[in-house]
Amino acid sequence: MSDDQIPDDSKLTTSKRRWAAEGKFLTGRISRPETERLPPGQHLVKNWPVLDLGQQPIISIDSWRLEVGGLVETPLDLNWAAFQALEQSATVSDIHCVTTWSRYDNKWKGVSTRDLLDLAMPKAEAGYVMLTSYDGYTTNLPLSDFAAEDAILATAWEGLPLTRDHGGPMRLVVPHLYFWKSAKWLRRIDLLPADKAGFWEKNGYHMYGDPWREQRYSED
Ligand SMILES: Nc1nc2c(c(=O)[nH]1)N[C@H]1C(S)=C(S)[C@@H](COP(=O)(O)O)O[C@H]1N2
Ligand SMILES: [Mo]
């Protein structure tokens, strides 16, 4: 068999190469000097407060699913075993909540959003992401921010399984945006052509939510 035969998966290979070549992943993260570590209007806490809509869903590992749909070449419907079989990553990042608390140096383990996107392969028209959680919560962000280098689909915090109150068994962590973008109990990721408001965004929170520009509310 010769090397120059076109493989069966040529379509996937081509689109994966195109996705990588576009370098979309590289545009989302702005690195900031250490002196600006604490964003304006924030104060540091040592504990980790719990904030949500008040209903903390109980999701057994057996029934857990993560779906990825919308503008992707390969829609995904992963069960827990399939998710655990993906490459596992570790990150350390700061939390900035719009209610003014920040918490430094949180150690996360899970699947990087980039590794998940490498599987699903966003189409060229995909520019935004809508996240939907098991409690009915939704939130939106640009694809390039979702794909930030340190964004992670976290299953562990400080070496222990993520507890239910903080979004276990799996939550998103996008550290460079206010923490309301980091959906707990994540169940579905949809790639969209245009931005669409999620739960808090429909209720007056900012569509983007950059802590360093204090984008707390839509008028900020
Ligand atoms: N599914 C879901 N995710 C959510 C929320 C929610 O109500 N439901 N609240 C958001 C808000 S407003 C914040 S500040 C953080 C809080 O995460 P924590 O409780 O782990 O601190 O989760 C975000 N993710
Ligand atoms: Mo929040």
C-alpha cells in the first residue's frame, strides 16, 4: 500500500487541519502583567463561596452525558467513561466572581476545551458558544474565549472530585471571564454563528464579562 493513498477520513483530516490553521484558539486570551492580578472592584477570599440558581441537580455518573452540537463537523454525545478516556489536563487559575470576590490559585483537573473542540471540530461559521446545564442554566461566550488555553471542563478541584455544590461531576472553568460564564453541571455545548444571551445575560449581565474592564452589567 502506498503512502499517497487518500485516507477514508480525508474530510475530517482536512477540516481538522483547517481548524488548526485558522488559529482561532490563539485569539481569546490576553495575558496580563502580574501587577494587575486582582481586577478592579474585587477583593480576595480564601474560602470558596457557592452561588447558583438554588437548585443543585443530582447527576449520577451512570446517567451523565455531555453533548456538543450546532456548527461542528462531528456532533458528540459522550458518557462518563468516554469523557474520562479523553486526554486529561491540569490547570491552576484565579476565580473572579461578579459579586466582587476573587480566589487565587485554584487547581483544576479535567479535559481542556481545546481537546474537546479538536474532537468536535468547529465549522468555519462557528463564532459563539451557548452552554446549557442540568439545572436549566445557560450562558454564552465567544468560541475563542471558550477555547482559551486555560479553559477546562473540570472534574476535580485541589485533587478531589468536584463536589455537587460547585458543579460536580463536571463544570466549565473559563478563568479570564467573570465566573458566571463558568457553567456548573454542564450538559450541552452548542456552537453558534452569532452571539445569543444566556440566563444572566438576558437579566442585565454583560454579554462578554471581562473582569479587568469591569464588564459586570450590560451598560458597563
Ligand atoms: N449551572 C449553573 N452554573 C452556574 C450558575 C448556576 O446558577 N447554574 N451560577 C454561576 C454563577 S453566577 C457563579 S458566580 C458561579 C459560582 O460557582 P461556585 O458556586 O462554584 O462558586 O457559577 C456559575 N455557574
Ligand atoms: Mo455569579
